[in-house]
Amino acid sequence: MSELISESSSTSLEKEIRALRLELNEFRNEVTTGKTHSLLNEFKNQCAGDFLNASLGNNLNSIRNESNECTMWDHCEPVFTEYFDSLSGFAIKGELSDDNVSSIRNKFGQMKERAAEESKKCLNCFQHAETCFETQIEMLQEMGFCKPDNGDIQVQDLPEDQISILIGDALSSAARVQILKALHDDAKSFTALSKLTKLRGGNLLFHLDKLQSKGLIRQREERGEYQITLQGLNLMNSLIDVTKAMSFRV
């Protein structure tokens, strides 16, 4: 009898040990998977930061060339460096969200306005820096480093005033939609846009200024080519879904 009890206890103990081993293995897998995801995210964020840091020198050299050996360069260089470093800092921490990028844009926009009051030459440098910044943002977004903040937005959360001002005003003209379509894939000169839209002089300039004021397009430099901004690109891509949903004829 005692031997039977002993065998039964041994079998029960073996089952408990096997169960514990299974639980331990599952726990290890979960921990390993969690660590793997964490390490991958850290690596991804570091790659984004390294990409931005590596391009900093090229951006500064490009802006310096635009300055035409301005005597204020030594004063402005730290300003531009901080501008790009702030983007790199968010990237390394995995915080490249729309809100954080917008905060950098707004801060830089304020500096740009003050620079415009000081000198036209200063404005050229700031516009060139802004172009470099937007190019980096577009590349980061294409590589999947930027995180949208509005994934859970609901209909009731839509900002009425901002939408009506941005879309209602900017897209109330077929000519402006045509300009955005023309700039969707490539930057174009004023002359090229004039040929495409059949608009001349002040008429075309009116529509370009309207789109620029809404942040949908920008001019690379004074009298340079026009190009669509990230906001303009997102808007046009969103309109594809709207067109499909509304069953418009295309």
C-alpha cells in the first residue's frame, strides 16, 4: 500500500514539475519577446537619431552656402543646430509624433518671422533651413519613424473651424486643386505651373499665395520652384479615400 501511495505521489509530483516547467518556458518566451520588441524599438529610434545627426552637417553647410558668407552666421548656426537637434532628440526617445514635430515647426516659425523683420537675407536662410527640415520629416515618415497622434480620433473630435478654414478655403477653387495635383509628385517652377493651369501672372500668384498661407505648398527659395508640403501631401492622399467613398467620377 505504501509503495502505491509513493508511486502516486511521485507521479503527481512529476506532473506538477512538468506544469511548472511549461509555465516557466512560457514566462521566458514572454520576457524574451518583450525584450526583443524593446530592443528593436530602441534600435529603430537610434537609427532615426543617427540618420538625423549624420545629415546635420550637410544641412548646415547647405544653409551656410545660402547665407552668402553673412557676418551673422556665427550667431545663427547654433539656432539652426538646436532646431535640427530637437528633432533628433525626439527621434532617439521614440517621440516623433505629429504634436512634437508641430511644436518644433511653430517655434521655428516664430524665429523665422523675427528674422524676416531683420533682413531679407536672414529670411532666405530660414526658408532654406525649413526646406531641409521638411525633407527630413518626409523621409522619416516614409521609413515609418513618425507616429501619428490622431489614430483614435472620432467624428465628434473633428475641429470645425480648422477644417473649414483649411479645406473649405484652400480647396474651394478647382485651380488650387489642380496646382496641388501638379505638385504631388514633383516640384515645379512658376512657368511650368502656368503652362499646366493656363493661369497667368497675378492670377496664378493669387492661388499660389493662398495655398502657401494654408501651409499646403512652399517655395524652395525666392523665385525658386514650388513644392507640396507634408501637410499638403497628406491632404491630397486623404482626398483619394474621400473620392472613393463619395463615388465621384474619375
